Amino acid sequence: MSRVKYADGPDRALSEGPWCHPPDMVPAVTVGQTLLVLLSAGAVSSHAYGSALTVSDAASSPGDLSLKEEATASWNSAQTSLPRTVPILWKEMDELRPHVGKNFVSFSEGKGSAHAPRELSGPSAGLSFCLALTSRLFNLPIPDDIMASAGIDALGRVTAVAQIALKVRAVQAMTPRIRRVLVAPDNFDEAQCATDEHIRPIQVETVQEALSEVFGVDEMAEQFVAMGDSDRQGLIETMFQITHRGRGQFVSWQALRAAAQLVLDRWQDLQESDRYTLKFVRGVSERHEMNAGTIPLPPEGYLNRRPRAVRIGVVTQLVQQSVDTATPDANEICDLAKEYVPQSMAEGYDQQLVLLGALARLRSVTGEPEKALRDQEELAKLWTELGHDRRASHPLVEWMRLAGALGDWESFARANELKRQVEGSFRKYDRCYVDLSWARAQVLFKSKPSGEAQNVLEQLAGDDSIPSEIKWSARRVLKRVEDEGADSSERWHVERNKYLAALDKSLEHGQQADADGHVKCLGNLEPGLIGHLLKAASDERSAYVQRFYPY
């Protein structure tokens, strides 16, 4: 493998290989492959060489690359974050994971012959791993004018790498057809200073943004649908199953929403039941993205064609949809749910208890918060009695929130005692919701955070590894909602919490007209949920929205 020294001058040294002259000798990028410029730095000089990362079907091959610790972590993060970013991949990734091989083919000067480097260190190939995997899985070529130099984490966030200026200058000298280089936001200014008019650095904050830039969400959805054209029923069923995996399973639901819409538009001859399933998938995806989306009640006979456990799962999703978007109508979905609830909570099995929790949440925003509080307390205790301490986290969150909103200190004290008993079994994802609910209730009781609540909120507000809605809700309580530090996927949460923080401030200073204006803005952002709360409020409507808003 040929390496060239920057000390000899990058323009002269790096232009000697096939990457630049003549252009027709630059190796073609195939599906599952992405171009890289790797850089190793010594004490005196740096070396750069061009490579192509190839993701193949084989689990191993003679050209397999040995990944050192940081590079291995990046490879693992790519396989973890990609299906969480693109939900329509979750099944394909699970099936493909044991069979994916990875190697780097480096092209030597003048001949284009292949050599494989022995090892790769550092996190710089993280985003390239994601691009190559996506290319391979969707059978979409990576545009030959683009490359990436950035790390990633398991949540799909793009992270900065070292020596970005040297890498960008190497790209300029080695690859005449490269016009776009994807970098992390923290590397953008340095990359921009190192470029000329030939290269345009593009900052991407998440894997989702990078995939949109390189492939386009609609194009990925198009390819996903095309791959399922020969098995329409299988494709629709796969998307339906994804919706039951829970909001927190995925970083972004955009691709699933786009795929469902594309199938609805393209396959006009679908049966009514299949069209409803796709509307259901689209609506759930939109709710998970930004509390939006509409889903009608199922057509006659639709639920009866599914196993009872699946029917209950569908009804539970529809109840949650009604909470956040007011569709289906709250009264209509409650009537439908009656068929699936047990005569008493103690007689319910798991799926029924989850449904009862969703119904209690609906009551909490439609004028029955006291009943909802009692139901959530009973559910939390029942889950622990059944030995499912972790599943008690969901009703516990609602129990503490409603106790604070209703000013019921005795109920909150009981919830706090249960929290102490079971919180050791919570995962970090569960714990952050419980901690926020606990801290918010403390504020509602005491008007401002106590020392312990302040510490909890500070930790949540500064933790980028937890869901955005938790982080920004904590910042709202701390009165620190600013745009700075928010990536594109968080902007909806920032906007929502800005209105809530402004509502808090207006009510604190007795500025009723301003408070009403902020509630109106919230209503424009979340018409279904705010509509529920306004309808439930008998008087002091803005204050009611503030106290019983569930996020």
C-alpha cells in the first residue's frame, strides 16, 4: 500500500495516485461501499491514503480488516443505531448481522490494485460504516461525490473526530470528484477553514440527517417498498409489527411513516383491511415523531381477524393516539376498549394491564385526573405484586405526576415509597422518566426545586443519552430552554418547551393574557392534547393546562 508524506507537499504527493490522475482510473464505488481517506499521524509528519470500505455478504473473508477498540465500538454503534434510526431495517438487520463482512480495499498508486490494511483504529469511520451498511441493505449506491469523516454513537448521534482539517485537505488533493464531506457539527468550522471552493463540508448532527443527505428518506422508503413488491402482505405485516415495539425502540420514525404513505399512494388496489393497517402505521409513526397523526377506528371485522393479544395491542395504541391527537374520538375508543378490559384489575393479564394504563392516561387529560390517579396507583402496585417491578415504571410516572398536579401529598408519599422499593430494577430509559416525574411533582408542591430535585433535574438536563422529551422537559423546569445545543431532531421538543416555559413565567407573574396566548401557541403545535385539556378545564384554563400537561 502506498503512503505519501504531507511533508512532501499534499498537492504534489497525493495527486500521483489513481484518485486524481487520470480521473477514469479512480476506482468505482459499488453498492455497499463508501470511499474513505484514512490518516495516521506521527510525531513529525502525517500520512494519508485512500480506501474503500466494503460491506459484503460474507461473515469473513481474506481481506477482513482488524478493527481496534475504538473502531470496533464504531462498527457496533453503526449496527445498533442504524435500525433504530430507520425502523424498517429492524428485521433485516437482525437477519443480516451474523453474515455481514467488512474490509477495506486500498488502491495503490498508478495501478488500482487492491491491498488490505491490517487494522483500523479510531472512531473516524463510524458514519462511513452506517453509509456502507445502508447502501448494502437498501441496494442504493452512495453518490460518488460524497464521503464522511465522523464518529457515531449507539443513539445515532454524529460525533467529532480528530485532525479533521488534515483529512479534508487530503480529500481535496486525492479525490477530484468528491464535492461533499459529511462532518460532525463540532468539526464544521475547522473543516470549512481547511477547504477551498472544490469541497463543501456539510454538518450532520444525527445518522438520520446523514442518510437524508446521502440517500433521501423518500428514496430509502421507495427502495424498501420495491423490495417488498413481490410480497405485499409480508411488507405490510412487517411495518405493522414495528409499530408495537414502542416509541423508545427507535431514534426516528420518519422512514416508516414515509414507507407507509408510499405504499398507500402506490398500491391503489389494496383491500380495505390492508389500507387501514397502513394508515395505522403512518399514524403511530407520526405520533411518535411529534404527537401528530390521525387514525380512525378500525373497519368492521378488522380486529376479529387478529389474535386477541394483537387486538388488545391495537386498541392500546388507539387509546394512546387519542390521548395525544384526539383521534380516534375519546368516547368512541373507550367504548371499543370495554370489550378488552378485565372486570377487575386483579384479574387482568399483561396486555390488559397495559391497556388499563393507557385508558387511565386518557382520563387524566379528559377531565378525570382523580380517577386516573387511583387507577395508576393500583396498576403500579399490581405490577410489583406480579413480580414485574420494571413494568411498574409507567404507571408510577403517571401516579407521581398526577399526585403533584392534584396537590395530593399523601398519594405522592406512597408513590415515593414504592419508587424506593423498585427503582433498582429500572433501566436507564425507565429511570429518567420516573426521575423527571418525581422532580416535577416536587416543584408543584414547593413552587421551586428542592436541593435533591434540583440535582436530579440538572442531571437530566445535561444528559444527551436520554430521550429528548425528558432532557428538554427538565430544562423547562429549570427555566433553561434555549435553542443552543439542540440538534434538528430535538427542535420540536425545544419549541414545545419554550411555550411551556413561557406559560410558566406568565402565570407566575399574573400575566393572564400572555398565558392564554402561549396556550394558543401550544394548541397550534398539539391541537389534540391541548384541546382535551381545555375542554376538561372548568375555569382558569391556562393554569389547568400548565398543571395537567403530561409531558
